[in-house]
Amino acid sequence: MKLYKVVGTSFIAISLLGLFGCENNSSSSQTQHNNSTVENHTDQSQQDKTRQASGKSTNGVQSPQNSGSNQSSGNDQTGSTNQKTPPKTKQEALNNIAKQLKTKVPLMMPKNVPVDVGKYLTATTTSQAWHYQIKLYETDIPVNINSQDASKGTLIATVEGTEYKDIASAEKAISGYTQADISQNSVDLGQSIKGTMDGAMGHSYILWNEGSWSINVDSPNDPTYQNEIYPDGLKLAQKIVAYLNDHTLPAPQKNGVITIRNWQQGPETTIEWQYHEMTYQITSPDPIKALEVATH
């Protein structure tokens, strides 16, 4: 079974000239990231000098070295909308998204974004020297990146990266990793993977590990609150295991965490991992779409 490869094969670092190749990212989550980073972030220019001197890469992908238009002063910025024509293909959209980002951190861009046949990919972006966020949308017609119509589409996933002052701070930002004790309440998830299944206070929890990743599915016991798309938590877990048997997650430096809230109200999947001073996060209302964006 393939567990993971270096993320350089699943994501592509975007040069600052624009080359390359998880609704609900809540405001509270964003505020937490921003507050942590403001407290922990080191002098950006010194970090740039260190990267240029050492040629250090993040997650196997070379850090940006250019000083072109994608460099920002550190203030929150939204990319301009001066594209001549809306992107008509996913690759065009991904290229345009990269051009809108004004940041100094290594970008982790999805190699694949699930878009229905006959639909189009667009996005809204925000970026600072130490952080970027991309909200990926599906629309009925081609729409320019960061245009007013972009956010009117259907949210696919949110992708973001945050730089911390050091590796220890970035590691601390990734919490929730749990090692499943399959000696108790063991459940067969297929593909020779076993996990644990427990219930409490109306919740059914399925936990398992794949490589450096901890994966937790939280589903309701009461059918009234079941997710209409994935009503059975165990079958969803088995579906994820089967998917990951053929697809590769990024390679965290230490651990990665996938948390799935499989409820009718407020469904959300969060995929997060750390590599050197960077943390990366993908969120989506749909767990399979989140995995599609995260894997190759």
C-alpha cells in the first residue's frame, strides 16, 4: 500500500512568476492562525537571507527565491483582478491563482481539484508575506480569479499555508494526532487497515493511522443528524481507506492530522500537516473532495 511520498510529487511549488504544475474555513480558525503567527513570526527579511544562503527547501520543494511581483510587504492583500479573460480550464485557473498570491512562503498548490463536468474552476485569494489562503470555487461559467462573481460559486475547498518562527512553533500548531489502540474496539476498514470504533454522547468515532497520519471520523448515532451524502460513518471510513490505497498524502515532517465531522449540519473535513517552519491546511465540506485536493 502506498502511504505517502514526498509532497513534491503531489503538490508543486509555484515560482513567484506564476508557474506550477481545504464552507467552511471559519473566521475563528483564521484568527487563531493569524494570532499565533503574529506572536511567533520572525523577521521576514532575515529568513529570506537564510533561505538564499542555504537554499533550504520545504517539504522537498525549493523555497521561492525571486523578488518579483509576488512579494508582499507583509500586509494582508487580495490579488488583483486584471486578468484579460476568465480561465476556461483547470490548469489556466491554477496558473492564474498562483499569479494572484503575494507571499514569500513556499506555496503548496493542489495538482488536482475536483470540478464537475461542464463546470469551471475559479478562486478568491488573500496573502501576506508569511501566510496565504485560497478558496476554490466551482462555477457554471468561466469567472476571473478574485472577481466579485468568484465567491458566488460553490465552495470546493480552502487551501492555506502559514509560516512560523521555527520548527517547534509549527509542530505545536498541529494538534490532535492520536495513535489508535486497535487492541480494543477494533474494526476492519479494509486494505489490511484496522482502526478503533467508539461512541459517546450521540457520537460515533472511528480512528485509525496510515503512516504518519492520524484520521478521525466523527458521525452522529441519531439518523436525524446523519450526513445525506455519507450516512454511514463506517462505510465512509472504508471509502477513505480504499481511496488512500491508490492515492498519496503529503509527507509531514512529523505528523499529519485528518479530522472529519460527518454531520448533516456543519460538515467539515480538515487536513493539516507541518513541514519545517510551515503548516499547511486543506478544509472542505466534503471529505473525499478534501482528499482529492490533498493527494495525487
